[in-house]
Amino acid sequence: MPLDFALLRRHPDVEGHGLEASDAADRLILDESAPLVAGAGDGDLVVIDDAYGALALGAAAAGARGIRVHQDLVTGERALAGNAERTGLADRVRSLPLGAELLRGARLVLLRLPRSLDRLDELAGLVARHAASDVVVVAGGRIKHMSLAMNDVLGAWFDRVDVSHARQKSRVLTARGAHEQRQPPAPGWPRGERHDDLGITVVAHGGVFAGTGVDIGTRFLLEQLGGAMPDAPSAVDLASGSGVVAAWLARSRPGLRVTATDRSAAAAASARETAEVNRVADRVTVTQADALERLPDASETFVVLNPPFHSDAALHTGIAAHLFDDAARVLAPGGELWCVWNSHLHYRPLLERAVGSTRQVARNPKFTVTASRRPE
């Protein structure tokens, strides 16, 4: 029986008008792969970067079993689990980390195309190395987020890449003929880059925000952090990305213990490796989590945040509001949230309501840095 997409929810991710748990690209991927799904044996199918479970559960509803799934975001993994229970398909899917076990022996991979070419390159390489030699990759997305360069990235790992007709502003790429070495060869993943001006090396997996670079908002924030909360025994790098802020704080303050947390598995893996290469892993604890769920109430005095403002492909302030609220919960009385944000987003009233008294620390033509203090 076909999946009823109306049953799917985004929870615990941001929900609201215009934020759907599935879209036309999911349906096109499932339609284009339907004959392959019908012929797949138990355990042959792998689904990667399925936002909220539409691909995995659509394939399960079509009869596939033993479906292995990897979603980068912990919120997506939890949404899949909830949707699987809601649709009665929980026994057909299981979530795994990105790696050899996920892909070993796979003959069909359904992939929601990432917007990052680096992410696509890393995923394609893993599929080519670990899946069955006759694996077929059916990858799709919204045309506005696709580029011809995606064909080239897949073509570096597969002999043949076919392009579907467009439907409802979506398109699918189908790749066959995997080879284990990239053509032409390129550096592997993760990759690292030294930033002498900051005194740190940044390590990143494909698709992590800013990659091995340091974005200008984070740089502006770091310029302000030298004297921030100097007596704090610990700090939290919330939405840590590649772990730039965590590593910089730990390097700058030899006695400081830092918790770095991000909902992205790729970001958490990158932050761990960034801490390792900068020799601060003994004082930096990295977790993959939804905001600060693993930290108790009123337990920290210093939280640092460069908040994302996209929910999947949609511009939405709900993620920032969620992070502000959880920072407020974790801050002890008198603790502070230091935050950098694009000035046009006007986050200050939101910070005032969620955390407390908020002062502007610095502002340039694009970014604002604020410090919000939890009432004592």
C-alpha cells in the first residue's frame, strides 16, 4: 500500500506553516526507483539524508525490508523513528552511523541530494567503496538547489549518470558503475586547513558549515571573546559546526573545559577531529544532540552561539528561538549567552525574552555580537 505522506511529521524539528515533512522531490525519487525497490532483497536498500523519513518509509510501504538509513541530523533520525511508529513500519527500518556498516553490500541507494558538493563527494565515495559493485544510486532534489556540478561529482565516482525529466520542480540523477577511486583523484575526507591568524587547524567532513574555513560571522565573534566571562570554569559551543569556537576557546584558555554540541553527525565528527588536531581533546567534549538536551538546568555560566537560520532549505527563525530557549534553561543565574547574528534578523528582542538583559558588544555592516545575561 502506498505511503500516506500526510501522516509524516517533522517533530522534533521545527514545525509550522510551509514546513512540510515531505515534498515533490521525495515522491519523484520513489517513483523513479520503484522498479528497483520492488526487486530489492532484504537488506539491499540504503537510504541517506532522508529528511524526515519519506524515502525510507515510502520504500518500506512498497515492500522493502531491512532498510538501512543514515540521516545527518539527530532531529531527522528521531522524526523517522516517530513516523515509522505512526505508519506501522518501524520493523522495516534501522538507523546507522555513516560508514562501512551502513553501506556494506548495498545494491540500491536512495539519496536526497545535499546542497553541498563536498557532502555529495564524500557520500558518493563511501557508496562506491563499500556498496556492492552493481549498486545503483537514485539521487534527487529540488531543481533550485541542484547544479550541473552534481553530475560531475557523481561522474567522478560512477561510470554513468542519467538525468530524469523534471517534475514539479524536482529532478533525479541515477548513477551506475561504481569505481573505488575518484576520477580524477582528489584529497580524501575529512580535510584540514591551518589558520595561523587564529592559531588553530580546522578539520571538516563534507557539507559542514564553512568547511575547513572560518566564516566571517565566527571570526567577528572570536574577536570579541577574549575578555568574555573570564572567570568561567567551563564554556559551551552551541551549534558548534566544525568546532572552531570550542578549539579556539580551549587553546586560548588553558584551564577551560568546553562542551561542543551540534545536531549534525558530520559536524560532531568534525569538531572531535578539530579538537584532536589542536591537542585540546582532553578538555573538549563533543556530543551530537538537539541543542543542549544533555546538559542540566542552570549548569553553565558561559554559552557561545553562532545560530543557523535555515531549517533544511527553508529560511526560518524557529531554530534560533529553540537554541535561545535551551541556552536560557542551561545558563546559571548570572551566566551569559554570547551570540553573533546577521543584523537584519533583529534577534535582540527574541534574546531579551528568552534569556534576559541583552547588550550589544560589537556591530559591523553585516553582523551583531550580543551578550545576554540570565537574571540572578
